[in-house]
Amino acid sequence: WSYGLLGEQERLLWARLSVFAGGCQEDAVTDVCSDPRLPVEQIAGLLGALVEKSILKRQLKDGSPPRFWLLDTLRQYGRARLSEFGEQATTQKRHFDWICGLGKIAGAWDARQAEIFHRMYLEQDNLWVALDFCLQHPSELEAGAELAHNLLAYWTAHGPFGDVRRVLASLIETTPEDNIPRARLLFVAAAMAISQNDYQASAALSEESLRIGTEVRDVEIVAWSLTLEALPRWINGDTAAAAEHVESALSLARPMRLEQAELNAMNTLCGILLAAGEVDRAVEVGEQGLTMSKDRGELWSRGYLLNFLAQAHWLRGDRWRGEMLARQAAAGNH
């Protein structure tokens, strides 16, 4: 009944909005739903019209831009209409590309990091839908692996680790063996396993990623895999082998200007050196990493580095500086 009272453009927008899960912001609607039939400049007015007609719900929260969402029954109805229009595949692809665009911002490790982590948290349901689309369309597996890589820091910070690991396992199972997308998925899965203290699984996953990266001669994969391989060794007390792995990762990442891999390796090496009792070297590496983090404007690695440096200065007897750095670590990652 409501659908029959709408104009053609309102009906079309309702149908296209059905690809979103958990709501969306206006910028997402513009990216996914606009085209010559729904011009960008008309999106805001059409959203307002659907809210006024009780098709869409609108919510303001925490100072964020308003979010719009369809009740489940209305979303299902819109999905059926989208299929009738013959636009389901193309609109889902645009939705997937939009999520990948957010992922690239998260993977940049720059001054937008805190903002994009919050945004990805809001878009968690949309992320699962996008990854499910990837699973159903093998041609998108390479983009899905890149998305997973870009979200490594976000997922490490926010999880949910069990759900992420299950999705990654499905993507790995679907991806052909011995190729770059599979290797990326493997080392991201290794990072998630570490986050759940599953060191045996992490070691196996990073070892397989390293094997593939070495065979295909992909320096970035090798650098990430070496760093992740170091973590179970560090936990098991073999700090010498762990440090050797990370040093090798740094020697690859630096000349190739793989700054995220380099920063992550310095972060890891700082912690390993601290655990090994090499406090002065830990401070040296940590300060280098801190400078790189500040230059980029990112906060995720900085929190770890500040924590390691706080411990190092505390062990040196400089309790005041140790406490100051620890407070900075907590404040930047609250």
C-alpha cells in the first residue's frame, strides 16, 4: 500500500536502500544509490520524503551524521522490488565497492584513523554483508583480500575476533591456492588468531602466508608474514628468533617504503627487545616508530609504542616519564 503511494524515484531509492544492513549515512546512500535516474543532488530530498512517509527511520546519535534504516520487513520488500528492477547484482556490487573504499581509508594509517575506526564500527553489519557478497562472487575475492588487509588494524582493535576468523576462514577456503589474495587472508587470519591467544594457529597461518609470499616474490606479504611469525616465538620466550624475524621484515619493508608494514614491525620489535631485557635498544626502536606514527597521524600503533616506551623508562628508573607515556597511550586509544 505504501509503495503504491510513492513516486517512481522514491520507489527506486527504497529498493536500492535494501542492500544496506544496520542503516547507513547520506554519503553512503549517495555512493551506492545515485545515478542518472537518482541524481546526487536529489538524494537528500528523497531521503527526507521517505522519512516523512514512515518508510525510513532516521536517528541522530553521539554527534555523528544521521543514520537511516529500513525495518526488516520493509527491507525485505525493497529487496524483492530491487530484484524485479534487475538491479540487485549491480547495487550489491556498488555497496561492496563502497565498503572497500572505507577499508582503504582504514588501511592508510593516517590522521583519519580514529574517525574511520568509529565509522567501521557503525558499519559493521554492512561490512558482513559486503564480505558475504565477496564469498558469493569469486571475481571479488582479490578485492576482499585487500579489504581484509586494510582492516587488520581495525579488527585487531575492535574484533569481534571469532566472527572475523570465521569469515576469513571461509574466504581462505574459497580463494585459489598459492596466490597473493590467499596469502593476504592468511596473515590477517594469523593476526586475529594472536588476538585470541591461539598461538599454534597463528604460527601455522603465518608460515603458510610466508611460503606463498616467498614463492610469488611479494615483498609486502613476506614482511607482514615474518612479523606475525615472530609473535608466537616471542610469547614462547624465544626472543632471539622473534627479533631475527622482525629484523628481516624491517630490512624488506624499509627500502620498499612499505610504511604500514615497517611501522608494525618496529612496534613488534620494540616489545620483543623490551621482553629480552634490551631496554636501551627498545627505547631507540620505539622512538623511531613513534616519530613515524606521529608523522602519519595514526594512533593504533602509537598506543602500543607509548606503552612499551612507558615500561622501558619505568625500568630505567624514570618513573615520571614512564607514567606520562602510559597516560598518553591510554588517552590516545580510549
